[in-house]
Amino acid sequence: MEALYSLLDMLFPFQWMDHIFMKNAFLAVLLVTPLFGLLSTMVVSNRMAFFSDSLGHGSFTGLAIGVLLGGIQPLLALIVFSVLFSAFITYIKNKSSASTDTVIGVFSSTAIALGLMLMSYGGGFNKFSGYMIGDLLSITETEIAALAATFMIVCIVWALIFNQLLVISINSSLASSRGIRTMWIELFFASVLAVIVAISIQWVGLLVINSLLVLPAAAARNISASVKQYHLFSVAIAVFSGLTGLILSYYCNMATGATIVAVSAALFFVTLWLKPHFLRG
């Protein structure tokens, strides 16, 4: 890591880069935000904004279960519960005659209520408050290495299932007629989404993590004329928001996750204003 830190000092000779915690946060942003940008495209295209929000609620419950069980690492319990939670929602959504938003709403409200009950048990809720806001500046070198591994795995998975996901997002009936097992692909994508949410929630914060899965693609959609542009713009907006939010939070002494989301939101409104000009072009 020392060589990497030296390279960062050479490339970014600024005051905010003098601290190790800022170097670690910078590397984390470079690894996490492209993933949010990529996943965001399918979240928006498949109208999964409500679903991704429910994943945060499920992660909340998973964290509480992990802590209460003691010997289990909270992060492991968080990931396992989030994946099971996302898979169960997807399965019920495909098998039930109830509307999708109703199914997700039931699971989401149940998860947040259960999580609050477990976390408030014995009056220990305060120790979980950090997960609400997140703390990107607390990330360690070991966690950065884990993020790098996660980044590579998600990129490989994305390359393998992207075409199927794209067809499903256009028309699920068409996808089924072409032999694509839509429910299994959706389950797989939901599980990947759940893992990313579970891993990132401790640094981004439960209250704003869903915004990072919606805003980059929502902004990119306003100014994109093709699928390629849509994905490139989404990733670029996510990375730009992450780096800008990190630097602003350092100088303004604000929560990093919330500042990143604020920058993403500002870019969404800018692209919304630019949308008519791009359509005319």
C-alpha cells in the first residue's frame, strides 16, 4: 500500500490527500462508485428503486441478528440475511398474484420493524446509529482489499449476465420466449445487489444508500441516446459524485455518504434541465 499511497501523493498534491484515512477513502470511492453506477442502470431500467430501498431495510435486520447472535461476524450475518431477503422477495414477486410494489412494501416494512425491535432490545440501539449515517473515512486497508476483490467479481458477473438482464429490462415476456430463465437471472442480480448494499452500508449509511442505486442512472438517462452512453454516463456520474462528495465532506466537515448523494442529486437536476437540449440534438 505504501507504493500506492506514494503514487496518490504524486498525482494529487493537495492538502486533503495528506491523511491516510483520506487516501483509503479515495481508493474506496474508486472501487465502490463504479459498481453503484453499473448496478444503478438496471435498478432504474427494471423499476427496482423500491426494491433496492427494501434491501437496505433487510440489511438493517441482518446486522441486528448478527450482533445479537454474538459469535457470528455482523458483516457475515448482514450479507447472508440480505441475500436471502432479496431472493425471497424476488421469488414471491414472481410467484404471487399481488402487485410488485405491494410485495416489496410488505417485506420492507416487516424488515425495518423487525430490525428496530432487535436493535432496541436491551436499550442498545445507540451502538448501531453509525450504520444509519455511515463513515467512509473509517475504511481500513484490509477492507479496501476486500472491496477490490468484490469489484472484480461483480465485473465478471456483470459481463456474464448483462445481455440477459438487458432483454429482461426491455420485455420479460420476450426474454422468456428466447429461453432466458427470467426468475433465475433476477434472483442472481438481486443477490449481487444485496451483497453490494450489505458491504457498503457501513460506509455509506442506511439512510442514503438507496439514493446511490438510483440517482446515477436516473441522471444518465436524461442525457443518453444509446445503451452504451447510458452505462458510461451512469458510471461517470457515480464516480464524479463520489470523488466530489468526498472532497467537499473533508473541507465542510460533513457526512461523506450524504454529501456524495447531494452531489448526485444536483447532477440529476442539471441533466434534467439539459434533457430537452439533448433531445433536440
